Amino acid sequence: MNLLKYLLLLVGISSLTAACNKVDLPIPKPVEVAGVCVFPVVDSTAINRDFKKTYVEEFTGHKCITCPANTVLLVQQQEENKDRVIVLSVHAGGFAKVDLPDYPTDFNTGYGTDLFQHFNMATQPIPSAVINRHTFPSFNDLLVYNQATTFWDKPIDEENTNTSTDFGLGLAAEYSEELGNFCIKSSIEVLSTITGNYRILVLCAEDSVIAEQLDARVSEDEYPHKIVTDYMHRHVMRGKLNNDQSINGDPLITGTIEAGTWIDYELNTTMPSNVVTAENTHVIALIVNDDTEEVIQSEEVHVHVK
Amino acid sequence: MKQLKLLTSLFLFFLVAPQALFAQDEGGGVFDGLQIHGNFDVYGQQYNKDSIIGAPIVPEKSGINAFTNLIATKGKFTAGVRIESYIPPVQGFDVRYGNQPIGVPFRYARFAQDGLEVTAGNFYEQFGNGLILRAYEERALGIDNAFDGVRVKYSPYKGVYLKALVGNQRYYWQKSDGIVRAFDSEFQLNELITKLESSPLRVSLGGSIVSKFQAGGNSSLKLPENVTGGAGRFQLNWKDFGLMGEYAYKANDPTKSNHYIYKEGQGIFMSATYSRKGFGVNISAKSIDNMEFRSDREAGLNDLFINYLPALSRQHTYNLAATLYPYATQPNGEVGIQGDLIYKIKRGSKMGGKYGTTIQVNVSLINALNRDYYTNADMDTANALLDQQVYLEADPGRKGYKTNLLNLGDSVYYRDFNIEIDRKFTKHFKLKATYAFQEYNIALIQNKVSPNVVANIAVLEGLHTIGKKHSIRWEAQTLFTDQDQGDWIFGLVEYGYSPHWIVTILNQYNYGNKVEDLRVNYPTAQVTYIQNALRMSIGYGRQRAGIFCVGGVCRNVPAANGLTVAITSSF
């Protein structure tokens, strides 16, 4: 009887001390509603703070017969510098026109055409490339590089040697196929105190798009008129995602900003209608000096499709 | 106001205490049978400017830590107070002790009768090995996580020992926000079961439950306000063998140090011993995961620990081995094993010599616990994502990572192999030789950007006695390493004039430092006087920056140059 009494006492005291709250869901799962973004998490530890990345805009077109051979070289250079080089193929101008029945695919975009005109590409051979939208004194101080100038690989190599940057740029993008929400978040760390006007430009690219392409390298026996109907187009620009009409994107910084400051930029948008496969899309964010129009930092992420 | 009341009470206490003693002598009065005893401990340092060793500039030029315990007993009653003063705290102790120059942070009253003991006020406590609860004072580390509340101990039946407590923990001069409630039971089967009374197999079983409450606050997370942990333990002894073990579990306990994950914590500790005359061996093993248990989820450093995780590394006593690369237990996860062997070679034998030789070998191996993060990222990235406190699709429950207690990681936290040979050569001369090999994860333990330190340490200690009153003890130590501060050498000579005086001179020299300007000598001289329970010492010299650890818990010791005074006594 005594033992029972003590056991009861033991159980009684234990129950007094054993208060515990079990939490299964510390943060409720955000409810997603069409048109309302749940912005993705930017991994702040993975941000590049060591150098300025090399952003290359390649101007091309499906009717450009020499373009595929040059694209191969660019893609190869990017593969060799995966952590540094970002490539965007801009289809614009005469070589990018839709011409039925052989060239039915329309790769043109409004922003691509704006850029084509902005850089006066009509006067340049195609393909041409612009690297971080600035000139290179070591290579005749040009803005646009192609086979008629020093080829673009040299300025790209030079740009890849830089070892500092004023901005750390983090980027994350999520697309909900069901709701149509395309939610992009960028977290920017200011690494040194700077003064000026800066904008953020957000672009959408689609990789591995299968469509026609004129290609000098193939035999006519295999591809009549050298039109490769199942050509894989790489890093195709699908559009500008910012709402601002400026060619340099949305305003980000005006005046002086202290080192150590973090800026969050969120974009609630829709997937461009010309995208064929959402799983193959990427988002590219650029910080552009609005005064010089130079790209001073860039980042690219694969879009997480839900 | 509260402190004023306490000091008034103390004053009255001192006022009546002599009368009580007087009454005792006369053999009558209210205070008949009252006994008062206590102790005091004063440590003071004076600081000179010494930039070459990196000594911090102390505007006050000195620091003093002083403690006085007064304990009064009368029959079944005991009451005590501890007066502490920090004017200001000695360098290396938390500056928050200096928030109040003097005060009474510890006071209690206790009543004991017929197996029942009730303590009101402050008290220390430990359940089992401490895996789930240990409140203790380690003055040398500046640790005091005493409870302030009520504790009841009761033995309702022979062999059954129950403890229950509730209280807040000491947080420097304040109390923690969290309330701790705990219960422990221990069953000594050989006492409980009459038939086992004379059995050579001695069995003890125990179990504990500990719960803390802390309000949720304004976090974006839904925090568990009540967190419970529990532990079960056993101890078996059979003739020369001993085996003990304890397993502890803690429910979801998001804290600042674990990046607010809601994963359960677990820990296991096992120890096996065999000993007979002249030979002893012990093997201990431990694996812990997310077992930092504090009464405040925001607390850091050594503050407000409810539990204690036993160390599996040898507590070295020689200066270079003890203070340059001592291991600190990693409560968020580690796996370790330690072996100790002691063998005494018989006196008079060929190997043992005329007076015998003792050999001691110790090995500690401690590694990380491997973790698989739900976010498929490395530790830093995963923690950064958790720190953003947003909903993570890959880990909606914020469990952080998956592991189990046997999931040994590759990362080496600590290695220590040491051997000590102690031999008395003549009636007047004794020599001890020690060698230690250590590998130490300095990046983890000291936050230094460096690969693991690999150190070889050799020590020779001699003791000469000259007649009955005079003795000379000397130490020669050296530490070789290619990492951190490079090689060190240490020498000490100590003259003892029994029974009162000890004079010590020592120096350590960082001759292998890669930076030539930092190849510095640290000379110190000290005189100690001992008279019964009184011990006073005064020293002057340089103190090297280092780490001081007790039982795997450590504090930084800053460099200093100046005078030191230490006085301890009891009455």
C-alpha cells in the first residue's frame, strides 16, 4: 500500500514538471493566392562578394549563318568560367525576323529591340557582344565586339580578372504554374560606401529552346538550305521583367549609401508569354550605374517552378 | 531596496551571532547549539600597461573578486549567505558581475528531519551525471547558475531518494526569465530489496524530468513556452568492475545558439571501469546532439545552463598543456571516447625500482556529429537560411538537420594522447615525465582562422626534499607546433619551506612565434604563506592570454602584467 502511495506521489510530481509544448509548424505555411507573391528566401551566405561578374549580351538571330559557330565559343568560355560569366542571347534586328515558312519562330522581344537600337547594332556585324555594357581601353575602347574587331573573348577574359566589387547581389526566383505567380527577390549588400544613381534590371532568359537556325557548319544534305530545324538555342532573352520603362531598370540607389547597408528588392510579375518551358527559365539581375550605364554587378538564378 | 533589506538582515545576523556563541558558552539561551562557520576567498589583480602581450588597458588599474560564505546551523536548521564583491571584476570574468559592486546573490534556509529536507532560497543540484540538470558554482570560471526557489528532498522508503525543485537561475546579479521545474528519483536496489543487501552486485537506477517555462516573446516563430527533458541512468558495480550510463532527451527547444531549430536533443554517456590494486582502467564514451539546455533561449556564453555535459578530455595541470589548447565541450553536437589507464609497477621490482613507478596513459578522441541538413546545404548556408526565420519548403518543421547519435562525422574536434611516468628514485628525489600529443580544432573552439593545431608537449618535473623542512620542485615544459603561435618553452622553480612558505619563479617564452616581435617572455614570481586553513599568496609578472577550462567548460583569460594577490581561509 505504501509503495502504491509513493508511486502515486511520483507520478503526481512528474506530471507537474513534465509540461511541454510541441510545435509542429513554427511558421505557418504561407497561403498562396493568385497575384500575391510569397517571395523566396535569398541565401545570403552564397552571395558573391569577391568580384564583379561578367555579363555578356550576345546579339544574334535565327537567320544569322555565322552565329552558331560563335555562340559555341561563347558558351565554351562561359563553361570555363561558370562562377563568373553570365550570357544572354538577344535576338533582334534583321536576322531575327520571322520569315515564313522557314523561320516561323519569333524570338524578338520589346526590350531586345530597344537594346538593339540603344547600342546601334544595325551598324554592327552580327553576332556582336557587349560586355558589362562598358568600353575596354585595352581593346580600342569599344563597347561592341565581334569578328570585325578584337574578338569578344579577349575583353571577357580581361573582365574576368577583376577582384573587387561594390555590391553583393543575391537573387531567388519562384514561379507557380498553378497560380501564375512569378516572384523574384533580390538582396543587395553594399560593400563599400558609394555615391551615384543606380538601378536594378531584371531579365528573363530561357535555355535550350528548340527551333530553327541557319547554320553554316551543317551540310545541305542533312539540312536543306542549311536550316537546322531542331537547333538548340541557348540563353535566349524572353523579356525584361521590371515595370519601369527605363532601359536600365528600376531605381535602386540615389545619392550616397553606406557600406554594410542591405537593400531588398522584390518583384511580383508574370512569366513572359513567349516562354516555352518554365523549367528552363532563368532570371538575371543587373545593377546598372544609371549615369554611365555600366553593369557593375550581375547574378543569375534558375527559376524554381512549383 | 531589496539589497538594502538583505544587508540589514545580514547586519542583524552579525549582531546576534557573537551573542549566540556567547550564549552557547554559557550553556543556555535561544541560540543554544548554534554554530557558525564559513570561508572567504579574495583574488585581486593590479594591471600595468603592456601592449606587446596584448594586455587590455584597465582604467581602474585593478580588479578584485571576493567571496564570503557564512553558514549557521542549529539542530535541524541550516541557513547561509554568500557575500560577493567585484570592484571591478578581475579581467577575464564577465563584466556583468561589475553591475553591482557588492551584494548577497546567494542565501538559503534549510530544514531536515526524518528523510525530508526542504531548502528555500538558493541551492545547487545535480541529477545523475548532469546531462539533464546541474546547477553549480565554478568560481574559477565565473559560473554560478544556482537556483533561487524551493527544493524538497525526500526518502520515503529505504533506498528510494526523491528530489523535486522549482526556481529561477542566477544570471549575474539578476534572475533568469525562465522557470525551471524538476524531479529526480533514484533507487538503490541493494537497500530497497532486502535479499540484495549483501549481494556483490550493486545496482542503482535513476530517472529525472526537467521542464522550463519561458514566455514566447515577440518572435516571428511560434515558440514552445514549456520545454521538457528527461533522463534515465543506471550504475552497476560488481567486485572490481563498474559500469554506468545515462541517456537524456530534450523536446523541441529553439534557442539562439541552435539557430532556433525545433529538433529534439539527445545525449548518451557511458563509462566502464575496472580497478584493482596497482591497476585501473576506465573507458568512457559520449555522443550528444542539440543538448544545450538553458533556462533562457537567448542566453549565450556559459550563462543559464540547466544541464552539464561531462567532458571527455583530460584536465591537464601543466601550464602549456592546460591553457593553450584545452578542449571545450560542444553541446550542439560531438561524439567522443576517452580511455584512461593507470598501472603501478611494484616497488622493489627491476622495472619499478626501489620505490615503485606509476604509469598513466590517457587517450581522448572527439569528432563532430555528422548532420544532413534538410536544405541540402552546408552548415553555414543552412544556418543562414534558418536565421532568416521564414517558411522553408524543404523544412517546414524547422528541424534543421537529420542525424543519430552514432553518426560520427569526419571533422576532428580534439585528439589527445598523453603518457605520464612518475618514479621516486631516492628517498629525497622524485621525477615525473609527461608527453602529450594534441590535435585541436582551433577554428571551432577559439574562432581563429587556422587549420587544426597539432602540438607535441613534453614535461619533466622533479621534486627534491632536503631534510624535513626544505623542498625544491622544478618543471621544464616545451610545446612544439607549426600552427597558431608556434613553439613555447616553460620553466619553473619552487622552493618550499615547510610548513608555511612557498616561493615560486617561473617563465614561459614563445620562442617559436612566426612574428618576431611576439617572441615574448612571461616571467612571474610568487610567494605563498600557509597557516592552517589560511593561504595567502602575492605574485608579480606577466600572465599569458589563454583559455582556462574546468570539466570541458572554459573561459578566456586575457593577457595581464602586474601584481596578483590571493587569500583563502575558512573558519
